[in-house]
Amino acid sequence: MDFKDTPEEAAFRAEARAWLEANAELADPNDPGDDVLGERTDPATIAAAKAWQKKKADGGWACITWPEEYGGRGATSIQNVIWGQEESKFKTPPNIFGIGIGMCGPTVLTHGDDRQKKQWIPKLLSGEELWCQLFSEPSAGSDLAGLRTTAVKDGDDWVVNGQKIWTTGAQFCDWGILVVRTDATAAKHAGLSYFVVDMHSPGVEVRPITQINHGQGFNEVFFSDVRIPDANRLSEVGNGWAVAITTLMNERASIGGGGTGDVIGDLIELAENVDHGGRPAIEDASVRERIADFYTRSRGVQYTGYRTLTALSKGTTPGPESSLGKLVGAALAQEMAAFGIELGGVAGATHGDISTPGASAFHDMYLAIPGLRIAGGTDEVLRNIISERVLGLPPESRADKGIAFKDIPTGPAS
Amino acid sequence: MNFDFSEDQKLLQQTARNFLAEHSPLSVCREVLESDQPYSQALFKAAAEMGFQGTVIPEEYGGAGFGYLELAVVAEELGRALAPIPFASSTYLATEAILLAGSDEQKSQYLPGLASGEAIGTFALVEKPGQNGTEGVETKLSGGKLTGTKLPVLDGDVADFAVIAAQSDSGLSLAIVDLDQAGVTRTSVGSFDPSRSMARIEFKGAAASVLGKEGDGAALADRVLDRAAVLVAFEQLGGAERAFEITKDFMNGRYAFGRPISSFQALKHRLADLWCEIQLTRSNCYYGAWALSNDTPELGIAACISRIAACKAYDLAGVEMIQLHGGVGYTWEYDCHMFYRRAKLLSVMLGSPASWKDKLVTRLREQKAA
Ligand SMILES: Cc1cc2nc3c(=O)[nH]c(=O)nc-3n(C[C@H](O)[C@H](O)[C@H](O)COP(=O)(O)OP(=O)(O)OC[C@H]3O[C@@H](n4cnc5c(N)ncnc54)[C@H](O)[C@@H]3O)c2cc1C
């Protein structure tokens, strides 16, 4: 049992490190770093992120697990993790490519034909083109297969009508992966097809949605008679669900193994500087108990990540058990943020004021985390996944099995 | 990154599991629970023949000379089996204290017996309710004689000797005292988990020899507790996982409203949450095992988080086990209460979870200041 690299891993790490040293500046480890949900909508940030991605692509360090013929280097998953660990030690622009590189690219690589891969992968990899995920709809979130946006064949094109929602980054993306219903008379999961849509097509309208924290990371996307060439279809008509599953599996594979250790450091710092009845809050037994619980839990998440990395290092693909990281980590982060606010007593509610040093950062965190508990599988859906796919418990009984999609009962709102 | 046990260690774990399946089915724990016997002598002896007690004891003293990763996998299996034996007292505490601080003479005197299972040792710090460690120790050591009372001492009724904390002229010190001598009175005290026994021990001028440097008792006791905390955490992990498995199997077989109760989402989610607690504990325990086996400076913090996570997970597993079994879970006849009891006993036996949380924050602040 150790945390050491194998000799091959160490050699790879050194190579990655050398390139980074030549091309970027080391970061200050105390720098708070990226925000949680990638709500980066300002043009300068996007330009900087694209420039860094291009630099990596030119140096052969973008999307390293992808095949060499499309610009990757055919690296292993553990090498990808090592690369990520090293890159995170350097000052780099925020990563705005999570969805494109983490989910869209792998889906195109799995289900696309050669022409499609050549068309899309190189510019996705180099960051020249940004991608978004057009899955969720007003009446289809956790129950994704309940989606209603339709596509009807017309000559060599498909004509799309409907609405997507919560589409992160749609306002500055060039392409989107899109799941639509092509047959409402088939059973729910059987009537879906999967396309790549040009976000600049006529009839695509993107309207940013304001989040609880004023950010505008996600959008509504309306489709009015949008024409998509049949050549942009991934896999067969009616096989869209299988392709969507590939996308969702890749969402899970983007593991980090990172913890929330610095938040604890901030909490301790705050507790040392806030006075509770004539002594620093950190001397208060109830404060100590909470901090100890947070620390223990966040280390638990971090070391669980190490166990996943170990499996990766031995060549195993992480399975549904890696749902634990987001399920535990997000709720924990929310609790820590809440506690950070409470440490300030009544003044904990003052925002942007210096009366509680550091409290504003906890406000921001407390407003960001609820999104994390919903995006990419809600807490409840993750518990379903763990109980059914990891523990093998019986699946949910469902009211939508074996009937044509059009006959499935819906709520009054939809 | 290889944050896992080796193939050899896993093989040892499987051997231990097979051995315990045969020699320590849950009926063995129940037998001790329901009778007056303080522990299963047959199991303790058989475990010693397997070499469990001597796992980390050097070969020159009759042990196997393995490392702590080997002892950790054995601990996990003993925990799964609810083994009703004085293993923790003797192996994780008394043996560790002597390995850490014993003179050559003390090692030769005690380690061979501990390794072979012929001797049982225990570790006694606290003296009255509310104490968790060496704070408030009043027992005196003067001129090689002990005076005072230790309460409660896990396995104090059956141990041959104890490592105890006492005040000497140079401050708090550890000492070894043989319990079979004039000047030692032992009285059994009731145990929340009667499959594990405990006693009050009174010393009136009993002969004792100092262990380690006189006056170093508090620091030494802390080091022993840290080491034991990691190993006990593995027992807790094993117990929690077994309780979880039994509960899951029961729920798959129990039908209500025409379906297995394991198909109700409210219950599926509770099992999912319990599973997460157990995974987090396993991960923290691995870190503890890594720190212990390499004797790194991180052990202080690693021991705390292993123990805090393990106490929480095992307690929760015991609570959920009874609740999710329904009425039968509350019967003496079903095994649920044996896990519920063991979990609680282990959660206080090295000091309450709150005391370890306090210790963790102190250590985090020390680390931050350094
Ligand atoms: C910040 C953010 C970014 C996002 N980015 C994208 C994106 O880029 N692309 C995209 O397609 N989508 C995106 N989403 C959408 C996200 O995937 C959905 O919001 C999510 O899947 C939940 O769906 P919903 O909002 O329809 O809620 P619902 O599914 O209606 O859920 C409402 C509540 O019911 C619970 N629930 C639902 N079904 C079950 C069940 N079977 N068992 C138990 N409880 C259940 C949920 O847990 C939740 O608490 C994003 C969301 C957020 C918050």
C-alpha cells in the first residue's frame, strides 16, 4: 500500500511536468482556484481558456486518451489522471471544456463514423470549437428518456422542434449533442435518436437563465424548424438512448480524486479569528466537533478517489460506485459552507462586509453548491444508481413500461 | 498509486475469513454473550495457533514478524466475525505498548506469551466515568508499588498482566503489572456488550515495573492509542460491513405489500447511504493502515480519522440493522443486537468519538502551525 507511481507512471509524470514547466507558470497553492460550476461567461476568460487548450493541442497534451490519429496520444486513464494532477499545479485558465472533452468527444469517438470523427474531433480537441449537452428538457430531467423535442425526416435533413433547458454554456458553444424523439409511437426509450447540431443554425435560439447566485451558466435553447443534416446523426435512428448512455457514463468517468481540504483550512482559520464568548471559536467543543467531522468526511472522499485511481492504475474502468464522490462531496461542501456562515454569528449574514473575515466566500459556496447536487444526476438519482447498480437491489417499479411514449401519463404542467 | 492491499495480504485475509467462518460463526459470540464465560477460550487458542496474536511480533519473540497491513486484514476479519476474544486488549494495546517502549527484558518476558496466546495483556488508563485517556489519572506508582483503582478495564478480569498509567515522581508514567499477585483485587463489572468483559482493578501495593521512560506516560499512551485506533477501526469496518450484508440479504427476502422491502426507495436510499459511510470508512482506514505500517508522522491525524469514521459507520450500521429488520430486529434471538452492542462498546473503548474529534482538531492546528 503506497501512493507512489509505478516506474512507468513516474516517467510519464516527469514528461508531463517538463512540458508544463516550459509552457506555464506554477500556481500558488493557496490560490482559491476555479469556481464550482464553470459559470464563465466573460469573453476574456473564454479566449484565455481557448488559447491554453490550443497550446496543449499543439504540444500533444490535449485529450491525451484519445487516439493519435485525431490528435490525442492514446494515453491510459491513469496517465490522464496524472496529467490532470500535474496541470492543476500550474496557473491555467478555468477549464470550460468539461462537457465537450469529457462527454461529447468520447461519445463521437464511440459512435461516430470516420468522417464524423475527422469533422469534429480535431477542433473539439484543440478548443477551437466549444460543445454543449442538449439533453434536459422542461419535462425531462432525471427521467431523461421522457424528452419531447421532436425530429422529423425531410429529404436528407431532419427538422427539429422543441425546447431544451439547463444547457450549460450554450450561449458560447458551436456544437451541441442533442437527443430527440423520432418516434412517439414506439416505447419511451426506443423512439429516441441522437444528433450533433450546429448551434449557429437558423432556428436555434439561446436564452440565458439566471441562477440563484446571479450566474448565467445555463440556458434555455429553443428549436424552431432547425434543419440538421442526416449526416450529423450518431448511430441508427431509434438507437439514441444507447448513445446517450455512453455520454452519461463518461460524465461519471471524469473523476478527480480531489478533496475539499482547503475549505477546512479556511474554516479553521475563520474559527481561530472569530470570538465566541471571549475566546476563539476554535476552542469551542461544538465547533471542534463539526470541523473534525468535516475533515474526516472530506478525507474519506479523497481517499476513496485514491482507491478508484488504484483500480484505474490496474487497468479497471471505474463503475457506478464512483457516484459516491459527488453524492457525499457536494452535500458535505454545502454543510461546510453553512457552518462557515454560522461561525460569524449574526454577522455571518453580512455579505461583502469585512465584519466576518472570509464569510463572503462561504456565501458564494453556499449559493453554488445546490446546483452541484442537481446537475449530472441529482443526489436521489445517485442513490438509485448505488442501490440498484452497486448493491443490486430491485429497480424502481415504473408506470411507463411497455407502452407507447404518447400514451404515458404526464402531469398537468407538461 | 497502489492504495490497496497486496495479493499476499488479500490471501491472508481470505485465510482468516475461512478460519473464522469455521471457528467463529456468530453462534460463538452468542454463546459468550449468553453464558458466564468472559470470552471464548477455544477461539482465542485457535486464533493463536493461526498466528494472529503474533502477527507483528518479531520472530525472535515467537511472532510472525509481519507488518501492520497484515494485522489490519486480520482485524477486519475478527470484526466481521464479532470474535468474542480479548484480542484488542492483548494485541493492539498491550503488545503495542511493549513493542514501542519495552526494555529487552520486558520484551523477552512478555512477548512470547502474547504471541502464543498463552498470556493475555490489557491496557488500563481510565479510572472513573467521564475519562477518555490519561487525563485525571490518580493511581500512584512509588518505589515500584502501585496504589489506586482502574475502572473499567476491558478484559481486566481475564488478563494476566496490564499496562497501566500511573503518577510517579517524574509525572505520568506507564507501568506493567502482573494481575495475579497479592495487592491486586479484580471485580467483574457488567458490560454493555456481554460478549466482551470488563473489570474494576484495585491496586494496593502491587509490584510494577516502569514501561518506557518514567514521566513519558502521556505521550506514550497517546502513541499506543493511535496505533490501536487504526486496528480497532478495521474491526469496526469489518463489523459494519457484515451488519450491512446481513441486513441487505434480509431485506431482499422479506416481502411486504407484495414486494421485497429492499425495493422500497426510502429503504434503498438508506442502504445506499450506509454503503457510502462504509466506503468512506474503508478509505480512511486504508490511510490509517498506510500511516501505521510506515510509521509516518501522518499517523496522528490518520488514526483520528480512521477512528472517527469507523465509530460513525459501525454505530449507524447497528442502528439501521435493527430498524430495517423490523420487529425481529428487536428480539434477543436475532443477531442484530450483537452488532449494535459491539459497535457501541468499540466506539467508547479507546475514548469517545468526541474525544478523538477534539484530538484531531488539536493535531490539525499543530500541523497548520508547523
Ligand atoms: C447547474 C446545472 C447545470 C446543468 N447543465 C446541464 C447541461 O449542460 N445539459 C443538460 O442536458 N442538463 C443540464 N442540467 C440539468 C440536470 O441534468 C437536471 O436538472 C437534473 O437531471 C434533474 O432534472 P430536473 O431538473 O428535471 O429535476 P427532476 O428530475 O424533476 O427532479 C425533481 C426532484 O425529484 C427527484 N427525483 C426525480 N426522479 C426521481 C426518482 N426516480 N427517484 C427519486 N427522486 C427523484 C430529484 O432528485 C429532484 O429532487 C444542469 C442542471 C444544473 C442544476
